Amino acid sequence: MGWSRALAGYAGTALLAAALLWPILRLNRADLRIPFLYEHDALAVHTLVKSLIDVGWCTQNPYLGTPHGLDFRDYPIPDLLHMLALKLIAQATGDWALTCNLYYLLSFPLTALTAVWVIRQLGLPWPLATAGAVMYAFLPYHLLRGQAHLFLAAYFLVPIACWLLIRLDQETTSPPAWTYAFCLILPTAGVYYAFFTFSLLLVVAGRRVVATGRLRASVAPLLLAGAVALGTLAACLPTLLYRLREGDNPEAIVRFPVEAEIYGLKLVQLLMPLSGHRWWFLRHLKDAYNSSMPINESDCATLGMVGSLGFLVLLGRVLLRRPTGDRSALLDTLATLVLAAFLLATVGGVGTLVNYWLTPYIRAYNRISVFIAFYSILAVLIVIDGWSRHVAWLGSRPSLTWAVSLVLVGLAVLDQTSRRCAPSYKRVREEFASDAGLVAEIERQLPRGAKVFQLPYQPFPEAGLLHALGSYDLLRGYLHSRELRWSFGAYRGRAGDQWQRSLKNLPAAELVRRLRAAGFAGIYLDRRGFADGGAQLESDLGRILGTTPLVSANRRQVFYPFPADWPDTLPTAMVGRQ
């Protein structure tokens, strides 16, 4: 009977999280074969997933960075757990957009499942556990990151890491053997979450030494921290071996210590309401703050009303006299972990010292908010559970608990989500169709495996905006292509990038001559990347090639094919006119 009830509880929690996706994301308007997000970093994620389909894995892709090809190993991609899950889905769907959409949707019930398991392990009743898990699954962090940061949005292992830290802080017995395997796997589901867990394990180790007066008390958390470090090293091994063989590439990942300040955690953004809140007075409150400050991804760190209340309760336990009670020790542990997490991640905090003294590669400390959110929501559930034990005069305790839980879920939907959380389906559909139509026509005109050179030149990855062209907008051609090879994606600092960089300031005639010599079949232009919308270059190419270009439906992209009978060498007079 116990197992059947537990199974029903887990199934109900997962189904509730899945059901809430329908109204929050307005899935009735969605076409799951069109990505929810089709811009910014999401295009890089989509490219990784399409590489799984086209090539079999994501470390190399011969269809990008032509003529040299793209090798992702210059940039560590330790997210092997996510990639394996995406690979399995991709084998069933054969469609990169559908695969990305399904994995994003699946991340909500998965997160709710791990969260409800942890909350139940801590002895809270099913109604509160389900409500807390759903609130946690629908953090603004989850919805705002979306497919742009798909691997960060899939934070379903974080509740287990939070539970492990609680258990180690509260018990001196050795942790279960499976927790070592978990710590080895954790870096494959997010190196940031592994780093935060590693840091908090060191805090717990220190706490155990202080509490017991024995150094040996720190052995278990230190061993687990070592497992996290070993797992991270193993996950990054392909990059380490690649650089050992090919040489270091200082241009591959450019990070600065000051970025810990730029992307650090801010107390005000933890406690402020969600940007674009459903309630006008909270929306205006946040808009007033946003209009006066530079806003970046730390805006996603907001905890929501319930999480903010729990955060303040836990800080109060640190600053004020703590009441005694059945859950006092647990609340003290949560308060310690939240304070440690905040001091690590806040602007000017310990993380800044790490970046200046050790390594600048961990820069976006605001991402620790998913740990703080879990502990803060858990604190509110513990307080509610304690109160419910002393108010029997209001009715039976189960009925009261269910009523409070329903209110919490309703509040979470209204407070932690907004209309902005739903994808812009119409706009994405139009852009997707425009790009697909152009690429289909290019493939119809060119032979299989033809090389397409893309302009303007833009380094890969993380180039930033070039006029109105995003860092990864030039990947759109590949995402719709089945047979063509594209020049964009040559890794910055490697031979392919250096070759493309050498071409960017050439006169149009000389550029065409060199591209013909390199075996390219045409030039693809994204007008958004030029100050004049590409007008001058298009005029030159039209005069040189004498061909009519293909233009996308939204008139943003243009393709100039090289005539099949066009000479490889231009007359000197024509070169001179450029």
C-alpha cells in the first residue's frame, strides 16, 4: 500500500508539472517541429543537437567552418548527460527542433520529480511536497533561461545535490555509496552546478570539523568534493587532450575576472518580482529598477514571493535568536547553506576572489540561485508544516495541508510566470519559414556537398552583436540544410578562422576569386551584419557575377551563386574596379 501511494504521489507531481506547461507556455499555439526560441544562444544549442543527428556526436561537425570544419573541443562541453538524453530523443524523432522542444518540456516534470523525492525524504507530507516541487520546477530561472540555456534550465539534479549537502551537515554517518557515483555524474549535467556543490561541500566539511572537534569528520564531504572534481576533469578530458595535441588556443574562451562582478548575484534581484509580472504594481516596481540599472542574465535569479519569504526566514535565523522545535536543526542547516551560497555568489563576494586569484572561467555566479531557491522554498514548507500541527481547531490537518498546498501552487503560477514566458510562436514561425525557404532553394540549385561562404565575417563563438546580427545568426543556414557545407563556425584562433579573417577586408572581386579557388559555390549574406544593410557589397557582387541573387522571404538573407561557367580568374581590369 505504501509503494502504491508513493507511486501515485510521484506520478501526480509529474503530471501536474506537465499539465501546467499547457497554459503557461500556451502550447496550443505551438508547432513542436519549430523551436520555441530561434535566436541568441539557442541557435548554438540547436546546432549541437543537429550535429548529433548529422554526425553522430557533437564534438566535430564537417558541415560547419568549411573548408576546415568545426571542432567543438576547443570549448569544453562537459554536459554529457544532457547530450546523451538528447541523442536518445533525436534517434526517435530525427528532428533537431522537436528534440530540443521535447527535452525542454521534459525538464519540468523531471525537476519536479527529483524535488518531490528530496522533500519527502525530509519528512514533509505529500501535499506540501508536491506544491514545493511544482514551485521549484517553475522558477523564473527555468522559464527565462529556456532553450537559450537549455542545459542550465534542465537542473533536475540540483535537488539531489541539495539533499546530499543537508544530509552531510546533519548526520555524521557515512553517506550512501551511490552518492559518490552521483558526484561523479553531476558535472555531466552542468559544470556550474558541480562547482557550486563542490564549494558548499567544503563549507559542510568545515562545519563538521567545528561541530565535532575532529578533523576526520570532514573526510566524507571532502571525498565527495573530490568525486565532483574528478568527474569534472573526466568530462573535460576531450578538450584537454585536444589542446595537448593541437596546442593551446588563448582565443577559444576569453574570460575576465571582472565578469564575476558583472554576472554576480544581487540581493535585490533575488527579492525583486519577475520582470513583466502579471500584477501591474509589481511589474512597474521591477520596470523602475530595470530602467535604472544594466540588466543581464542575473535578472533570472528572482525567487518569487514564496522563495523570497523563505530566504528572509533563513537569514533571520542567522541574525536573530533561533526558536527551538522539531525542525530547528534542519532550518539551521538550510540557513547556513543559503548564507554560504549567497556569500560565494554575491557581487564582491568569495566568487570574485576565486576569479581574481584562481580562475575566471566560472563567472556567472548568479546561477547559484537554483540552490538558494530550493532551500528557501523548503524553509517555507517546513514552517507551514509546523504550523499545521498546532491548528487542529481549523479542521483536520490533511485538509488544511491540501488547501494550503493548492494556494501555494496557484500563487506560484501567478507570481513566478508571466505572459513573457510563452515563446513568440508567430514571429519564430515566420523567421523559421523564411530561412527554410531560402536554404531549400539554395540546395535545389547547388550540387550535394557544395560549399557556401557566409558574410559578414564573424568570429565563433561568443562574438556578440555585429550591427543587428547576433553571435550565432549565421548558423541558421546550417540548421535548415541537409547537404550543404557552410563557412561559419570556424573556431576562433584556429587555422579555419585565421583564413576567413584574412578575407574579410578584400575587394569583392579578389574575394570571389579566392573563394572560387577554394571550391566555394556561392556567397550567403545576412544583411543585418552590415552598416549599410549590405548594399555596397551586393552591388559589387551583382556586377561581378552577373547573376540574380536569391532573397529570403523576410529580405534579411541573400545568396549569390557562382555561375557554373564563370572563369576562375577575373580580368585585371575588373579586379582594379573593385
